[in-house]
Amino acid sequence: MKEPKAILTALERELGAGGLEQLPAQAQLIGYGEISAIFAIKDIEGWVFKRLPLFESLEQAEAYLGNFNDYCKLLAEAGLDLPKHDCHIIPKREQLFVLYIGQERFSDANLCHRRIHVQTEEENLDMLERIIYALHDLQVFNQKNKPGLEAAIDGQLSNWVWLETKGGHRLVYIDTSTPLFKRAGKETLNPDLLLKSAPGPLRAVIKLFFLDDVMNRYYRHRDVYIDLVANLYKEQRPDLIPVFLEKINLYLVDNEAITPKAIRRYYREDKFIWQFFLAARRIDRWVKQKLLGRPYDFILPGPIKR
């Protein structure tokens, strides 16, 4: 069998990033991140690959990969259980490189945002409590290591896997491809990378009004919980919000308790940010492909139910 890097190189050569109809036969698009597309590849069983935004030099891609590896080490030191990973930098064309972050694949049925639709309320609260413990462990790690090191996390349910084992359950955190951590109080991730897929004229606006808040929210313990609970709207389970808040507020001091009103306000703002960002990207794709006849090197999701 070919090595994964050779398979990914062939895939990238064939990949037309303008839409699903251009995907090579060996690739199945199974999901999206805010800045990535996630593939299952026929010839690499048991793995999924996140295709990240494009890098303008090999050194830039290698620096990102180094940060990714450091981020995984920090999360593991904080006590989080992470998937196995295998990463590859693939040349796209001259002075353009793609980073594929491979992770061991888990059944979709074990993703926590899927589990909430089939489990009892008691089982969902048990799963939530394990997530709370993991987030607390990261908070303790940060308190011990700041300002030298501080790691952020996106704790929403789609980023966790809940596995049944002989000894009970195993909770795995899978959203490691955006390495959010600070050294000596300084963010290590270049925010411009997150904006690569945004239209050039809008990048300054997005950076000024949205990006700082989006990145920093994941360092604030209370905001991570708010994001987790607010995402229940997107997952079509708003009925779980009261019981989730009741459980989470047990672990917060009185003046940090989260209200349903705060959840609704946050979700409206978050929904606007990501809808605005995606709409801008779709317009940019249309202009480049239809008006300018240029390639569009990013893969965009279809309609998203929120």
C-alpha cells in the first residue's frame, strides 16, 4: 500500500476546492471546521484528515506543525485524552503548501453531539460532568503554568468523543488542529492564518471587530462553558440548556453563574459572526471563479442548520 503522504499528494493534485462535485472519488468529505475541511480517504482506513488553510512557504507550514505538536503535549500534560495523530505537509503549487492533520477515526455515533440525541438525560449529565472535569483540569494546569504557558480549548460537544469501555467510559478531545496557546502571555497562533479564506477587503474588518474576541473566548473558563451550552441550539437540543446550566453552575462561584439569558445573547452574537464570515467567503469564491476565472483553494460548507 502507498504511504499516506503519497496518497495525500495525489489527492491534493486532483482536488478541486470549488465544491463537493469536484471531489476525487477516493475522498469523502465528512465535516468542516471554521477553517478546515475534514476527509475520510478510501486508501487510509481508520483515519480522518483535516485540510488546513494554505501556507505560503514550507517554513510557515512547519512552524504551524511545530505549534500543533506543542499544543497536543500541553493538553496531554493537563490530563486530556487525545487521539493518535499523523501529519503531512503537501505541496499545492509553487510557494503554496497544504497541511493535513490526520487523526484516528472514531464512529460518528460516539461524538458527544450525536450522543445527546440517543442517551437519557441522566446519561447526558454524566457525560457532561466528565467534560467539566476535563475543562477543570485544563484550568488548573493554566493556573499553575501562567504566564509561561496557557492553553485554550473549544469545549463544545462536537469536539469530544464518548466511548464505552470495560472500565466505564473514555472521553477523548479531538479538536486539536487549531493550536491555541500562549507563551509568556503572547498568542502563538498567527491570527492572519485564520483569515486566509476571508476576502482580502474584509480581513481588516473581521480582524478588528471579531477575531480578537473569537480567539480569546477560549482562554476564559466561563466563556468556554457558555459556548458549550449555547451550541445546544445548533445541535437542536435547546431543551437540555436548563439541566446543563444547573450542572455547570455547581462548579462556578456565585458571581460567575451562567443564566439562560446569557446563553441566548451569546448564541445570537456567535451565529452572526460565523454567518457573516461564511457569506463573505462564498461571495469571494464566486468572484474568483466566475468573474476572474481563478482557482479557489478552500472548501466551503453547504447550508448549516443553526
